[in-house]
Amino acid sequence: MKGTSFITYILVSASALAVMLMLTLIIQRYYSQYNQSFKQAAARDISSYVESEIISIYSQFYNSDIDPGNQSVTLFSKNLDLPQRISGERYYIESVTTTGLWNYLSYNISTPYETSSNKIILRFASGEEYTYDIVNINISIQGAASYDDPVIKYVRYRIGENMFDSIILGSNEIFFDIEKIQ
């Protein structure tokens, strides 16, 4: 009798352990999917907030007649209201623009979709990244911002006889603009 009760005890314990393990895996999978969907929704909200700030700044200062002379001038600077972490994880926002050459490239007329050359990328410390298209505007958008450095600036500079504008995320002091390749 003692041998069968011991085997029964082992089988019941193994079954309980298997059920607990399966339950733990189901809860962990649900939590990771919830966390990922929360990150994606928060990233979409933050990118639309940054995009609205970019459009607002662009519409205010693009047609202004301020001449920078032979240096760069910051026409506007503002701190963005960004959350410190999303789902307990640090992140930063990067803007990618392709002015000049890339704006002249197009797909075949028969392709059923359009593309945008300006993008906002949210990169998380875990390596996840979410990319969103933003409105194509006539100036370059560049830089990276985080909770520690949430600045957005509208900068005007002169190269030779031409004046250029740029919207910069973060407190970057060096910016660039590629217009043509020879």
C-alpha cells in the first residue's frame, strides 16, 4: 500500500507542477504581449505629439524673414513633454529625414502605395524600435531626443548665398544637410 500511495503522490505532484508551469507560461506570454502593445500605443502617441510640434514650429517660422548672416541662428527652442519611461524602459526618439536627392526618387506608377521620406523612430533600451512616417516638409528634421534632453529647435543657417532651415531634436550643435551628390 505504501508504494502505491508514494507513486500517486509523485504523479499528483508532477501534474500540479506541470499545471503551475503552464499557467506561469501563459501569464508570462500574456504580460509580454500586453507590454509590447502598450509600448506600441505609447510610441504612436509620442510620435504624433512630436509630429504636431514639428508642424507647429514649421508653420510659424518657415516664412519668417530672419537673416542669420554667416552663422546659424536658433529661431525657436522648446522643451518637449516626454514621459521618462514607457513600461519601465528607457527610450529615445530619433528623427530621420531625406531631403534633396531622395525626394526625387519615386516608385513605378503601377505600385499601389506611397512612401514618406520623413520618419520618427522610437528606440527602446531592449532593442525594440517603432518607426512612424511624418509629414514631408521642405526642411530637414534631424537629431535624437530623450527624457533627459527633450529639446526641439528650429535653426536657420547660411551656406554661401543660400539660406537653409532645419528642425533639430535634442541639444545637438552639429547638423548637416545633403542636397546633391556629384
